[in-house]
Amino acid sequence: MYKRIFVPVDDSETSNLALQEACKLAKELGAALRVAHVVDLAQFGWGGTEFLDATELQQSIKQAGEQVLSQINASIKAQGLTADCQILESWGDKIAVVLLDDANGWNADLIVMGTHGWGGLMHLLLGSVAEGLLKISEVPVLLIRNPNN
């Protein structure tokens, strides 16, 4: 069965639901957990930041991501589990590719992630990391939908 569960998180309610499901599976299966949060540093890496310190902004983004992972790690420990928590950096790359590269490098055999389930205009404007990952992953993906969306 599954021994290495990869969980992308983004500090949303939907992501937290996926993490809860991944923790249940990890407990039942005795599986290892890897939790990853992607920070997109490209948005402040070039152009348009003449009046801003891009390096300082990028550091703030990383610190916010580390805070998200710290809170998640505490929640995981409270459940009697341990996880390898990672900040992944994107420099304008597709988030799904960044996540899958890390999942594959870690030899994940299951990816558990949340999906907002947006359709129509919201999907067109915001896209879907979950959909993008589904299209390129050879690793099984378990999508958890937030019933409140």
C-alpha cells in the first residue's frame, strides 16, 4: 500500500482538509509524510519594483511560508505523527510542476491535495494547481474537495 504520502499545502481551509485526510492515511498505513508549501518569488524578482526592495519582499514571502509550515508541523505532531516539511521555491514556474518534481524526487507513492472545485470564470482566471498536477502526474493523486466551496 502507500508508504510515502506527499501533501501540498497553501494555508487554506481546503488544504487543511486534505492534510487531515493524509494524516489519517499515514496513521492507518504507517506511511511517511512530506508536506510542501510553494512560495512564488518571481512576482518580486524583476521589473516594477523600483520603489520596493525585492530581496526583502522575497524574504518576507519565505518567512510567511515557513510560518505556515511551522503551524502545520505542530498540528501533525499533536496527532502523534512526524512529517518532513519543505518550502519549495518557484521562479515563475508552474506550481504543479514544482510540486510534482519534489514529490518524484522524494519518491512519493501518493499525493493528497485539496481542490477548491471552482468552475466557470473563477477557474478560467485562477486556474487549478490540482488539475495541472493531475494531468502530468504518474503518481496517484487523491483530491479532497471542500464541501463549503
